[in-house]
Amino acid sequence: MDKINLANWNDIFGKTEQKVLFASERYTDLHFCFEEPGLASGSIRSVSTPGMQLTELSLHSGQPFQLSDEPKETAESVFLLDGGAESQFHNISAPLLFNKHHHNLQYNSQFGGTHTISSPRFHALTITYDLSFLHELFESDENRSIGQLAHAVQRGE
């Protein structure tokens, strides 16, 4: 099974192209295309704002493969639009399964691991939250609306 380290796109894919669609002090919109015959092809669209980054990953491969990333503290929301993944994290004993039309919100102090993609198409949206942004959001919640929302969800209200 082929393994793709997310930190080394340019070393893995022979054909890459990156376009800056827009860039300012507070907003960046990038588009990255990649292809390696016999391995995979796809694109990444990344929109960055203060505190958050939205990433759309579309990947096409004729065979199962693994994505890997380095452990780091992070919080993110993942929306799987097509395909499925089995993720194994360094600090979680059991693998996590994600399927098409699945969403999760996760925080992990050692987020990083191996993600096995068994479908020929994989399409996901990820919102990665800057941790200082989240801390500030939680600490500035003077009227406790975030806590109230969490409790309402837990109670099903």
C-alpha cells in the first residue's frame, strides 16, 4: 500500500501546481493540484482567515493508500463528502472509522497518525482551528453562550 506523508507533497508528486487565488493580510485563498501516475491525483483548496483554515481535499487513486501526518496539538472539524477512512492516532488505542457524509469535531493533543483510504475517490472538507483563537473564544464567552449551546446539545433541546 502506498503511503503519502502530508508534509512532503512536492517530494511525492512529480507534477504539482500552486496558484494563489487571493492574498491579503487577513485572508488567503490557495489552490494546489498534484499528480503522480500510478499513485494518485487531486487538488487542495485552502482558505485561511485569522483563527481558522478551511481545506478541501479531493484525491483520486485506483488503489488503497495511506495518508500520514506528524503529531501536533490541534482542533478541527472534518466533513467527509466522498469515500471513507480508517484513522489510527498515536495516543488512541482503537482506530476511528469515518464514512461518507460523516462529520466530526475533534481535539487531540497529539493529533497525527495514519489514515487508510480504501475508496478510489476521497473528498473531504476540514476546518482547522488555531488553538489560541479557540482559547480566546472560550475565555471571552461572557454570557456563557458556548457552554449553554453544549448543554442544550447534550440535553437534546
